[in-house]
Amino acid sequence: MSHDSSKDKTALTPHEIRALYQERTPEEADWLAFGRRVSADRRGFLKNAGLATMGAMLGAAIPFHRNMPAGLIPAAFAQDSGADLMQAKDGLTLLNDRPLNAETPAHLLDDDITPYARHFVRSNGLIPQTALDQNAENWTLTIDGEVEKPLKLTIAELKNEFETVTQQMWLECGGNGRAYFQPGASGNQWSVGAIANAEWTGVRLKDVLNAAGVKSSAVYTGHYGNDVHLSGDPEKVVISRGVPIDKAMEAENLIAWAMNGEPVPALHGFPLRLLITGYPGSASQKFLTRIWVRDKVHDGSKMTGYSYRLPAYPVAPGTEVPESDMEILTVMPVKSLITFPETGVKVPAGQPAEVRGHAWAGNGDVKAMHVSIDFGQTWAEARLDPPPNKYAWQRWRADITLPEAGYYEVWARATDKDGKMQPPVVPGWNPRGYGNNMCHRIAVFAA
Ligand SMILES: Nc1nc2c(c(=O)[nH]1)N[C@H]1C(S)=C(S)[C@@H](COP(=O)(O)O)O[C@H]1N2
Ligand SMILES: [Mo]
């Protein structure tokens, strides 16, 4: 394809535009894509035909075009809508397409190992070009900061120099259940489906940190990826969270290159992603490029303010909590899902019917599982399998018999190893709607 003809400029697709900016200097790409010339002060004013070209492609005039720096790909072109990537997903509910966020209805999460097609997607920025192109050729992971020997590892070195581990790991967004808070909280309105349990392959985070030699001054990790900020500004960090160093050194955390036996898909962090167990999903950096070992609590993007933070004390719904009273959300609370049957199902009255799902807890194992068919008046113990490995979710099953025709609800309640249970109502209101672990319930009609 030739980009040199001025006639067919409007024919460039967003993909072709991105390719130009990858292959050429920003100035060349500006000129080739839009006829934009760099002015003497290098701010690259768009003029005449170039401005008209970009405006035509955007479908709108650009009032502040004089402020657009050279080499800035308009964010509107910086990524395809994502619809193409979502086509391989099966039955997910799209909450936002820019950034791409989609959750999975509970009844589609019945598999023990969540297939790619049903794994929720949570993006804070745009999927990086390297992931879209499945290009891991020059990928490196840097470990630096409070370490004896900073490392810069290729994926081949990770694979060759450390023991490979494959294990199931659940991953839940800290905002899962946000939709049920009253008053509501801003952000993606996740209902129950920002949870999944895939099988991940990689190396232990602990082994890599030990190879770098963690200094006694280490306090926290800070994670970085190469995804693109929604503004398109390469200087802005999309999200950079971290965990206390003791948590980071837990044996089950992984730096993974494969999910369910395939290279980590673009939507889930190609080519490398971190998996921190038991913490909100935001600690599990996708598109992982760097782990900065800090001598203080990490203060990266979305570590501070109200992001992924809870009030240090219980507050009444709607309270304005001062920022200084907010604490980092760490261990995720105990929780469960009913994945079979689907809500609204009809079952015969007076006959046993199977109900089943999964249970998980941020502090490790789930100890017990109960179900109720009478709005929480009585609870019957369900059969609960041990996890195949620590921090995989656990299968539970129960047989229920609905005594006569009518409307029932099945409620499910998990109890963790410390005896903490899921509440029947939304717990702990907080300004941004994190950590809702209320019992999952489904409607069942007996006939
Ligand atoms: N680089 C990067 N890593 C990230 C995110 C992101 O936007 N960018 N989102 C985080 C959040 S908030 C969650 S819940 C999980 C979601 O992982 P998934 O999209 O693979 O389900 O990734 C985390 N890691
Ligand atoms: Mo999240």
C-alpha cells in the first residue's frame, strides 16, 4: 500500500493510521496521514488540506487544532472500537466500549475453568498496539528500585531461567457488584460478572524478585504496562498499582505468558501479565513491562485519592469521606456465584433439582457454602469441593426441593476460613462502590 498519494488519504483506516505512526517518524506520519506539516515551533499546526482531511475523517471540525502536537494520533483513531476483539467473546454484557469493559452473566460462568470467550474484560485505557499485533519480539520486563541487581528480562529468559508454573487463579474486579450500591457510585456498573477463573502459566513473581535480590528497604511494588491512556498522551500512565512486598512474595503470584494454554490474549494483557492472588484485579497488571520495588507505599496512577480505596471506618451511605480517611483496598472479601440454573428458570415442584456455582475468598480458602430457598430464613449446607490449587475458585453443589408451585429465590452464601460470611444485603457503602460481596440470588419458578 502506498501512503504517498495525496488523493486517497481519506481512505486510510484507523489501523493503517496506527501502522503509519509505528513505521515512520511522527512528522512523516503526520504528513502522510493527514498532510500535516510541522511548523517552525514543532507544534505541527494542521493547515488547509491536512486539517480538512483530519476533520473529514473525524466527522467534525477541530476547534483547537492549533494546540494539537505533532505526532498525536487523534484518540478517536487510536484504537478500533474494540468490537472486533469482542466478537470472540460469548454473551458478555458490554458496559463501555472506550475503554473496553464487559462482564459475564452468572449462568455463563459455570465452567470450572473460565474459557477465554467468557472471561470478563476490564480496561482502564486502550489496548496497546503490541497486543493488537500480537508482537512480543522486543518485549522486556524490568525489575528495579529497591533491589540488589536490577533486571531486564526477555520473555525467553523468563521461560528459561525460572521454574514454569501452571495453576488456576480467580480474578475479580474490585468494583464487581458496584451497580447495587445506593446511592450509586460512578464507574462501570458491574453487577456480578466481573469475576473469572482461568488457568495461567508463567513464573513465580517471588522467584523473579528473589533473582533481583529484594533489599530490606523494600516496602511495596509498583506495576507498569504499556497500554495507552484514553487521551492518547504517551506521557500519561493508564494505571499503576502495587502491593505490599510481603504480599508480592507469596508463592502463588505469577508473571504469566499463557492463559488456558494459549498466549495471553490482547484483551487480557499480551504478552505478559501479573497475577496477584486475593487482591482486587487492578493489582494484576496487564501488558506488564516493569515492576518497580518501592521504599514506600506505591503512589502510581489509581493508587491514591478515591481509586480502589475504602473509608478507614464504616460510613452511612452517601457520606462525603475526606480523601485522607481513605485506605487502600487489599484482600477481597469472601464471595460466591450461582452459575446453574440461570435466573428465571422453571423447575418441577416437589422434586430435587441441582443448584451449583463457585466460591472464592481473598484470604485463601472458603470453608463452607450454604443455600436458602426461603429468603434467608433457613440455610442448608452445600457440598463444597476443595480448590484444585490455592486461589482457584471452589465448586459447590446443592440439591433443592421447592415444596409447591410458585415463586422462589435461591440465595447462596459462602463462609471464609475466619468465619466471615457474605451478607444478604449490600455491605459497607463506600464512595466508589468497591467490595460488594452480598449473597448472589436467582429467581426460580416451581410448577
Ligand atoms: N495494564 C493494565 N492492567 C490492568 C488494567 C488496565 O487497565 N491496564 N486493569 C486492571 C483491572 S481494574 C482489572 S479488574 C483486571 C482485569 O483483567 P482482565 O481484563 O484480564 O479481566 O486487570 C487489571 N490490570
Ligand atoms: Mo478492576
